Amino acid sequence: MKLLEGKTLSAEILGALPARIDAVKARLERPPSLAIINYFADSPSAVYVKRKIAACEKLGIAVQLFAPKPEEGYPAFKALLARLGADPNYDAIMIERPLPDGFETLETWDALPAAKDVDGLSTLNMGRLFLAKKFSEVEEGGYFAPCTALAVIRLMKFHGINPSGMNVAVAGRSAVVGRPLAQMLTSLDATVTMCHTRTKNTAEIFKRADLVITAVGKAKWLKKDLLPPGATVIDVGTNFDESGKMCGDADFEDIKDGAAAVSPVPGGVGPVTLACLIEASVKAAELAVKTEKRGIILT
């Protein structure tokens, strides 16, 4: 079995950033800057918040964590987004999920200026992604795509996995991972089946797949009896098992002997997602340089 580790790729992405950061500093007379909004300090995604902050600080990127209280309500959240969106000292804004009940609305994502929306959740960024016919348009476009979905594709490329012509099963249909990932895979000429809680015969779909990608947030649910022999599995899940240990959606010990390749949790997609986010924050600062030169504002 091949281990699809992401730490090497993450280091490669981050290692290419110092020169770009220096160029931004020279032009803006300040480092690139990232604002992170996180409501729940005990959520699975919050594990990566400290790592994001540490990585930014190591590279010389200014980063600030905002930790609002849910009881402050939605108007306070909208006001925070408006303030950060209008503040020229913040190049990038990252909203950690989950959000409090009722906060994940179209109004929320449209409150994010597209030029600062480094996780690609605004309708402008998401619309650009879904209009792309080829993945090169995603890579080279002056917009942002969801970092976790992008990390999956980059991890595949790094390990020599070409999805062209493959049957790919994606478990999960979130706007952050499942749907944008299916679009990216389609732009790379894969045939994608998206599975979710209402999908019938999920096991049959998985059995026909060359590649299974799971992003449902349910610890160790994917077992070997759901997979064909020699399948490749990319695990996007970030969960904690009954002993409090971080794990993925796939039961790694159960599937590893029958699979051709598996991404581990931790150490697989997660480090690459973090690197993609920080790279996107630098890109947002570079966009700020360009708009400053042109005297225009991107929204």
C-alpha cells in the first residue's frame, strides 16, 4: 500500500512562499495579513487553527484570530465581516466552520469580499470555479477556490494520480469540499459520482470506483467491505475517535491491506490544506498590490 502523505508537499508549497512574501513587503510596506474567525475552540477544525497561526508566524505573515461568542448573534458576525472586509490592513479572511446555527447563509458568503475570500466561499469565487472548464483555469485564475478541495487535487498530482478517465466516488456534498471537489475532478476529465445521506446503493457505487474520496466527518465509517480490491482512498475527514485520538472518515487499520493507496489522518490532506490556505493569503496580498497599482478595488 502506498501512503499518500501530505507533509512533504506542504513543506514544498510553504518553502516557495518567502520570496513572494518579501516582494509583498517591499510593495505594501507591511507583510501579508490574515484574519481567522473561529467560534468554537473545541471543534475538529480548530485543531488546525493553531497550526495555521504558527505557520504564518514562522513565515512572517501577520495573523490575527477573532473568537466571537455565539450569543453575540448574527448581526455582530456580519459587522465583523464588514469591518475586516473594509480594512486595508487585512488581505485575507478565513472563516472556520462550523458556525453557530443559522450563520451559514448566502448573505454571509456574499459579505466576504472576493479578493479576501481565501477559502473561495463567496458566490463570485464559487461561480468562477464552476464556470471553469479546465483545471488550469482554476490554477491560473485570479480568484480563490476552496482550500481543502484544492488540497486533494494537489495531493493527487504530487503522488502521480491522474484522475482522467477514472470513476471517482466522492462521499459528502458540502460547499467546502464535496461539490467544489467534484467540479475540479470533472475539469480533470474524471467521471464523478457524489454520494450523500440520501444516496441509494452507496456500497455498489464505491465498488465500481477507482478512487474513493470521503469528506463526511464521521469517524472510521469507511470499512474495507465497502471498497473494491486495490482502490485508492483519499480521506478528508477530521474527527476524534472514542479515545480522543484524531482520525479520518476511513478506518485506516481496516482498509490498509486491501487498498492500493490511502491518505492518512493526520498527515495527509490536512497539511496540504494548511499550506494552500497560507499560499492563498499571500496571493490575496499580491492582488492587493495589483489593485493598488491600478487604483481599483476588487469586490
